[in-house]
Amino acid sequence: MKKKYTFIDLFCGIGAFRIGFEKNNYKCIWSSDFNKNCQTTYEKNFGDKPFGDITKIKTSEIPNFDILTAGFPCQPFSISGHHKGFEDTRGTLFFDICRIIKDKKPKVVVLENVKHFINHNKKKTLKTVISALEDLGYFVSYKILNASNFGLPQNRERVFIIGSRNTFFNFELIKFRKSNNLDYFLEKNGKHNFLKKNEYTILNDKFIKRQESGLIFKGYRNKNGFKKGIRKNTKHLNRVHRQPNRIYSSSGYHPTLPSQESAGRFFIYDEKLKKVRKLTIDECYKIMGFPKNFKKHEKSGEQYKQIGNSVAINVVKEISKQILDQKLLDDKIIRKYDALENLKIQRHARV
């Protein structure tokens, strides 16, 4: 019988990391999230209530584990530019991740953040995170991954930072799987919220094309929006530039589901019905990889916020599989400390 490796789920949200890792037979033994509504949803699905404030956690109260996962917030770092690694993280929530890593020494660390984290504060934040993990004894690699390359019809790019006490995680070995178009994921029957024809404008066919991202911009809602300062005959530009007013074709992918859109204003042009409608909440969860039986929060606003804050499960599932395949959890540690010290010297060139 294969060993079941353990992990803890920090900033766990509603459990996307947990679902992705459990699909590859890992066992979650501890979780934490400050948000009360996320705690409610998480407990409803997994039977465990996450610990609250990470800054109040005593590492002695956390059981030993093999992997640490964290979709940590991009909290501002007070960086002086000295790149002191672990010491530079003080005063941030990331420091508490480092504090746990320092005491528990997991074999692998998996972190996730928004795409623009890489360039935050002229890349100083990323350099601090990498140097902190290296100071704690990890080989660190990172890459931006898009959910659309993992069988989900959403242009959702996120950076994954992986540290291993064994050797580098090789992102080049990840197996990609292009997604079917949004049409494939839509509910055939259901209570759909359609717009009336006078509430939207569809572009002429000659202006419609599939973008490199997989998105097909189809038109916009006829919302007035801001009027002051708009030039004559450019009202449509005002409508188009506001994300909640944009309409995308179901023959392509959907843009990133944002956490700020608690009203769920995600409009698509259903190519089969030839009508404009909102994505249903079930469709939103489906294009993030959540199972059909996932229990959602009772409030619709929370449902939309929670899914927008979540992680694409298919991406996490592949990463967790690669951790096994690349033998990063083997007990035999093959790295040499002098090699790691040399990496620290070269970190600025790599970032």
C-alpha cells in the first residue's frame, strides 16, 4: 500500500487546494483561514473547521506534515532592499508561513498568488519570498500557469511558487490539457437569466475573432455608465472598457472570475440559443473544477466572492501529481548545502 502523504492548508478559502491534493491520495490534517464565511463553507464540505488568525497559531499545536500549501494574500512587504530573506518577511502574513516552515520543516511548499505578484514592487517582493524560502533550506522554482491549459475554459493565470528540500520542482514536466470551449460546460437545462435584446449590442461578425487567450469578445451591455467627459459617438467604448459590461462568446473561453464581482455579472453569448445570459453559479463553480456535489455558502454574494478567490482545482491536481512523480517527497535528501548557498548568490540573476 502506498504511503499517504500529509499536508496542511493555509489561507484555505473553500478548499480548492484540498480537493486537488486529495484527488492524488494526499491527506489534509490541518487548515486555517481568517474569513468566517469561508470557514462555514469549508466545514460544510470537509467536516473540519479551519483555525482562524494565522498570526495567533502556535506551531507546536500543528501536527507534523509533509507539504504546506498556501494561496497567500499579496500583503505589502516593507522591503528595504537588503534582501535578508526570512528576516525581510517580518510584519507580513508571509512571515507566519515562514515561521511554520522554519519549525515544521515540510518536504515541499506550494504557494499560489495572482499573476502580477511576480512584478510587485519592481520584483522585490518575489525576490524576498524566494530568498526567504532558500534561507529556510529549499530549492525554489516558479511559473505562471493558466487554467485553460488544464481542461478548464477560463483564462485564469496564477503564479505557483514551489519549494522542495530535495531538488527543484520541474515545471517543464507538467502535462497540459487544452480545455473544450465554454459551450461544453454550460447547463443544457436550467433557470437562466437572459438579457432583453435592447439591453445589449452584438458586434458585426467581421470584428469578432478568437484572441490568443481563447476569449471571443462578442459585444457589450447597453449601460450608460459614466457620461462626463465622453467624446461624441464613443459611448460604446465606455461600456466596453468596464469588465462587467463585456459579453463573451460561449464558443471560446471565459475571462478570470474575479472575487470583487459579488453580483455574478458574468455575461455570455450562448451560441446555441443565440441569446445573452449570465453564467449560473453552478457553471462558475464548474469552470473552476469544483465537483457537482460541492456544498456552497447559503448567500449568493458569498458564493461568487468565494469562487472568485479560489484556485483552479485542475491545476492543483496536476501539481500534486507531479510532486509524487518527481519524487520530491522521498526521504532521501539529495541536495548539497554548498549548492544551495551558490543558488543564493545567483538569485538576483534568476528572478
